Amino acid sequence: MQNRWTFETGTPLGPVLMSSDGEALTGLWFVGQAHFGAGLSPAAVAGECSVFRETEALLERYFGGAVPEGRPALAPEGTDFQRAVWDVLLTIPYGETRTYGEIAAALAHRLGRSVSARAVGGAVGRNPISLIIPCHRVLGAGGRLTGYAGGLERKTALLQLEGALPR
């Protein structure tokens, strides 16, 4: 699938850029974050792509403090392993966290083979749909706050918003 449309919108933590193939969300990044959608630039086509309107409404509810219900159609591009990790991330409930090791164990159970926490970390870091595929809910061993492509300040703010970290 190829990104055909992009749209930029604001959030309390800075602008985000969305990309879509016209049917599903293929990317959502904080502008300037690591692994940002290279080569993409915003285009005012929100009216032509309902997934952008749906995602923007979801982000407004989320940043307004409501537990988001549902999500737009997602089509993240990545390897089979990355997509398997992102599928596990989608199971982490709002306001909860998991460690890389816990995700590796869950994935190992699903795949029937050993999976390293380091390999999981690499896939988490390449998540192309931040916020909706909740990579911010992943912590290091012992619950340590570790890397987030959007920055640790944003990760902290997101976890505080969800009540997973004290303010």
C-alpha cells in the first residue's frame, strides 16, 4: 500500500501528520519525531479522506480526557514481525502499560518461538501509527520509562493523561 494523502492537525503535544491510502490510516507521527514519515508533507485533503476526519475526532476525544472507543481502519506498513508486535500493542488497554519483556513473552506464545525483548523494542520504535497503536504504553524492565520516537516528555504526558503515571 502506498500513502496517497497526508493531513496535519494540532494536538496539545504538538502537530501530528497523518497519512492514508484513501481507505485506512497508514501513518500518524508527531511532526519531527524519530522515524517520521520521510518524504511526506501535509496536504489539505481532509474533506476527501474520511479516515482523517475520524482520526481527528478520536484525537480530540483522547486529548479531552475521554477513553477512546473504536479506531479508524489501520494499514501500517512493516515486516510480518513488526505487524505482529503492533497487533500486541493494540491489546494494551488505555491506562495500562506493558514491558518489552511482557510483549516478547506474549508474542512468543502467539508465534510458538522465542522472541527477544530487544527485537520487540526495534519493532515498537518503528511503529508508524503513534498514539493509536499505543507504543507509548510500553516500558522498560522494572517499569522504567525508555525511548519513545516522539520524545520522553510526550510519552510521560500521554501516560499521565491516561492515569498510568502520576502527574
